[in-house]
Amino acid sequence: MRVKDAVGRFGEDVAAKHLEAAGLQILARNWRCRDGEVDVVARDAAALVFVEVKTRSSLAYGSPAEAVHQRKSARIRRLALCWMAEQREAGSGEFWSSLRFDVVTVVRTGSAVRVEHLRGAF
């Protein structure tokens, strides 16, 4: 596994634990389709939440949240539609009163880990 992939996997694991501790129910992790991947799909009460996780080992190139630009957020919205369509086709009777797009940033410097959860980031 490449170092970049290991850092990303670490960040996704930390983010999932953080989200569960905050009361969200994880529905899917690393969901993929031909158009891309959603890091985490979760339920927060009646809201369906699509989460982009960004992990960095330093702030030398800026905040991890800065990497979620307009093009990236548009892709995640399209992927959210694909995920919901797949659920409908599978016969899922789930209902979500709202959708939300969050970003969880993880910065690991040495042994210190800082997590920030940006609700409704885009």
C-alpha cells in the first residue's frame, strides 16, 4: 500500500469513529460506482449525510478542507444521486427528510491527531 493510501485509510477510519461518536449511523464506507467514490454515507436522525474525508500529515499545503473545491463538491453531489438511485433499485424503503454534505478533516502531525467536522460544508 502506498503511503498516500495508508494516510487516507487512517483518516477515513478516524473520521468514521468521530462520526459514530457524534451520533451518526454509518450506512456505507468507500462506496464506489463508475463515476467515483463517496468516502462515507451516514444517517444523522432523518438526514442522509454524504461525507468527504480529507487527511493530511501537515498543514504545509493548507487546510485539508481547502482541497474540497467546487468541482469536487459537484462530483460528490452527482455521486449522492447515484447512491440514492442504487438504494431505490435495491428496494430500500429508507426515507430521508433532508440531504447534507459534510467534510471531515483529519490532520496527523506526529502522534497528535486533530479532527474537524464541517457540517453542511457545501
